[in-house]
Amino acid sequence: MIWFSADHHFGHKNILEYTDRKHYFRNIDEMDRVLIENWNKLVKKEDTVYYLGDFTFKNPDEYISKLNGKIEFIKGSHDKYDAPYMRIIKPGILDEYGNLRTIVLCHYAMRSWDKSHYASFCLWGHHHGKLEPYGLSFDVGVDCWDYKPVSLKQVEEKMKTLKPIVDFRNKTEIL
């Protein structure tokens, strides 16, 4: 199964103050514990998680060893580490899955991306639920998804509720 996530900020004490997390978690230890539990309840060892940045300020070994799945990373604004076993993928086209359009992954939201006028998807993090979706793009960060990763099926369902940048029935740009 394929999953997407971003912005856990494991071990980042100040994230509790910068986001709404202060209403859900008493301290950073509780936040880390719940985030790990939520991840492992959904993600199986054989699954792949495309992680769109801001994993941890600390050494990632401490957290990666506790999480299920193969994690494919895109660095975020707070990812200061470089671990040889992590495959860091650059923002861009991920792949196509059957009838699913191209998925573009980036830590930051974009107003235009590869094939955005042809109904491709764009997934991002960074904004902690403070930025509205645009076209067929939205925030997959944990703050937007009840502190859990988002499945490919959930992405497909969410995209059905969004308005593409181009109206394909009339072939006109919405911009």
C-alpha cells in the first residue's frame, strides 16, 4: 500500500506552540508516542510512505527504527540530517498508478506544477493545515489528517472534492 505524510517534527518541542498541537498533546514525548502509534496502526512493514519533509530536528535513526514501512524522503525546511540509508527523492513527478494522474510531491505548496492543467495531482506539507487546497493539490501533513499518514485511496477521494485548474468539460482555464 502507498501512503503520504509530512510535518511530524519528531522531537521538536516548539512545534507544540507553533501549531494547534498544544491542544492535543501535553508534551513532546506524548506527541512523539502518539504519532508513532498512529503511523504503525495504519502502515504495514511492506508499505511505502512518501514523506514530504520536516521529519525531525534530531537524529532520524531514533524514529525511523520505530516506524513501519519503507520511507521515501523529500527534505523539508527543518530536515538538517543526511543519512546514507535514506533515499532522498527530489520534488517532481512521482509516478502514475493505473488511471491515476501524475502525482507531484514537494514539501512546499505550488500554484502550478507539472501537468497541473491536465489534472495531475500535487501533494505537499509545510503549512500545518493553514493553507487551503488549490486545484488538485492539498496538504498531506499530519496536522490536517488527525495526526496520521494519508493513503493513496484517501488522496483519490479527496481529489474528487476539489476543482481542477482547467475545466475539462469546456476546455477552458479556470485561472
